[in-house]
Amino acid sequence: MTKSIGLLAGALAFLLGACSAKQETSVQSSTTKKKTPPNVVIILSDDHAWNDYGFMGSPHVNTPALDKLAAEGATFKRGYVPTALCRPSLLTVATGLYASQHGIGGNTPAFAVYGGKNSDSHNAKREELIAKIDSLQTLPKLLKAKGYVSLQTGKWWEGSYKRGGFDQGMTRGFPEKGGRHGDDGLKIGRKGMTEITDFIDQATADNKPFLVWYAPFMPHTPHTPPERILKKYEGKGYPISVAKYYAMVEWFDETNGQLMDHLEKVGVKDNTLVVYVSDNGWIPNPNKTNDFLPRSKMNPDEAGVRTPIMYSLPNRIKPQMRAEMTSSIDIVPTVLGAAGLPVPEGLPGLNLFDNLTEQSIIERDTIFGEGYGHDIVDVNDHEGSLLYRWVIQDDWKLVLSYDGGNPNWAVKHSMVGAPRLYSLTQDPFETTNLASKYPELVESLSQKISDWYPLKKRKVLTQ
């Protein structure tokens, strides 16, 4: 009898110990889960006007997926990119640096300067330009400190995805044959989302926080939307070039819906920070398919540099429409803030994460930007292709212009000349230059630009 009681007591002690261990493991698992940093998905639209979204008030285009994203998170309707051209703009999102800091202002070394397409001298300059990424701290490199795994898809100019610090990717990059601005990665969105959904599934199964770089070649030219979408816009009487662009925007929106649906399907949406921004603006040429009008892409006008910027993290960020200005230079520090990582010294942007979670005011009234020629005339001196520096302070916007020294056709889209001053509240489409009416304001804002980014040698064009 005594022996039986002893066995029973031992068994009971074992069960209680196992139960306690199980509870402890459960608590540890719960604690670990709470400490898991959010996944990050960065969505980069390509050549997309700031007002071509339903939530921005467009009467023309249908964007239900992005409208939903805007309603669920913190949405800045007055967001900006510092540079209205894809390569420098994308590199700003990847590094948190202005083009004048990361050193790449244009898309490619100028053929006229460096020996022509596919020449040895031009290819050497392409590699020299790409090599700048090797010494830069990119977001995927920084997030590794928290155990993130990362995937690159879509547009990427800086050689292979590996050079940017991504663990996986679609872009082979120069010097691989056809390696330029995304190559194989440009299939994403247009040819499905499998690479992204498979990566999310694997990272989730491995219990790894992940970063997805989704930068599809959309709504970028060639404007080749599905016929089912194009018919909607053709029937509204738009010129065919405009109808195709609007249909591309809706097609791009569909892919975002697929991405959001998959995050929800695998149960990670609530712990995924989704960041949205466009690389630059676009106004379709009504008279020519796959072309744009001046004062949009490559220009510092609102149609070139303005974009909505969104941050969605359902378990931390409540829905809010923000009135303040923000810039894509804020994306890297804000993502690092969400991940619980320190922001490296020297980054010019703001970590907005606490402002978003606490819904507090952002203490900033001024943002800056710059613009360069599409072709780079000196890979070691970005100022060789400088066309613009600009500032917005509260309601006022000043644009200073430079000669750019650029032989590329893209200069035809520029508006170099005297300083331009606009009141954005009264004149959001920048039709009236008030510089001559407010010379003291031009002088004070010019000084702000010089304090932000002092030039080495170039002078303002005054006529």
C-alpha cells in the first residue's frame, strides 16, 4: 500500500512538473511572440501621379486595395520624395539618404560622355556607379541585426540584389546580360506574385521576421494593362494613352490587394508594417502613348515629387489621416523604430514611429529636395548633372534651377531658369510664380536651401 501511494505521489509530481513546464514554455512562447518585431513590406509604385488614387479624391481611377490600406493606417496625403527620378528615389528609400548623400542623382552614365552604349568605358562607369552601394547601409543590411530575412522584387538598379543586402531576390543586375534596373524582377506583379507569397510562407514557417521590397514595374510604361481593365477606361472617353495609364494604375492596385490578402491568409497582417510610396509622379501625354508631360517625372513640381505615403501596422498604428508633410527620407528611420533598432547617425530623416503610434504632432515645418538629369555626366560628382534644389516651408515652395550640363533628351522636360516661388494652398498646381512679389522670402528660403545642401561650385540660373 505504501509503495502504491509512493508511486502515485511520484506520478502526480511528474504530471504537475510537466504541466508547470508546459505553462512556462507557453509563457515563454507568448513572451517571445510579443517581442517578435513586425514584418515589413515596402510597396513602391513606379511613375504614379500623387492624385491618381480613390482616397486622394480622383474621379478617374479605381484603387480599392490602396484605399483600404489608406483607411487602415497612418496616411500622409502630403508626402514627398526628394528626387523625382526612379534610381535616386529608390536608393533614398533603401538608405534613408538624399541623392547628394548617396551620390547617385541620375539613372545611367551619359553615353555621350562615356563612350556609347555597351562600350568598355561606359560599362566601367556603370560598375563604378553601382559600387557606391557597397559602402552604404541599406535597410535589409540594418534589419539583419534583428534576425530579419529579406526579399527583393521589382525595380532595383544597384547590381544584384545581394549587393543591397537582400537574402533573396529576383534581380541579377549588371554585369549579367540584360542586367539593368530590375531585369528578371520586373516580372513581379505583371506576371503574378508567386515569388513574394512563397517567400512570406517560408519566412512565416521559419518564424523569422521578414522584409519584402515590392517595387513592380507598374504603372510604369509600357502601358499594357489587361483588356478587361482597359475596357473600363476606354468606355469613359479618355484618350487611349490616358486610358492605358489609368488601367495600369488599377492593375497595380489589384496586385496590392493580392499581397494584402496573402498577409491576412497566413495570419501575419496584424504584425506587418506596410509602407507605401511612389518613386515619382507622372502626367500622361494625351497625344502620345507611353509618354509624359513636362513638370511631372524628373521635375520638382508637385506632379513630380508629391506622393501619398502610408504606414499600416494594425496592432500598433490606429487609422489616421495626417496633415503634416513627410518625406521618403523618413522611411528608413521609421522602419528601424518599428523594429526596435537604433537609427544610425547621419540619417537626415525622422523616426516617426512614436508619432504614429501615439498620434502626436510631428515637429517639422520644412522639407527639402533636389533634382538631376536622367543621364549622369560625372559619376564622381553628382553636381555635374544638377538641375534643381527645392524647399517647402509650411505653405511656401521655392525651386532654384541650374544648368545641369546634361546632354540627354530628358532635359526637354526641365524648366531651368529664374527662382520659382509658389503658395501651395492657393496655387496647388503651381501656375503663378510669386518670386518677384516676395523677394525677401526668396532670399530667406534660398538661405535655408544653402544651409541644408551647400553647393561646391554651381550658381543659380537667374534667367
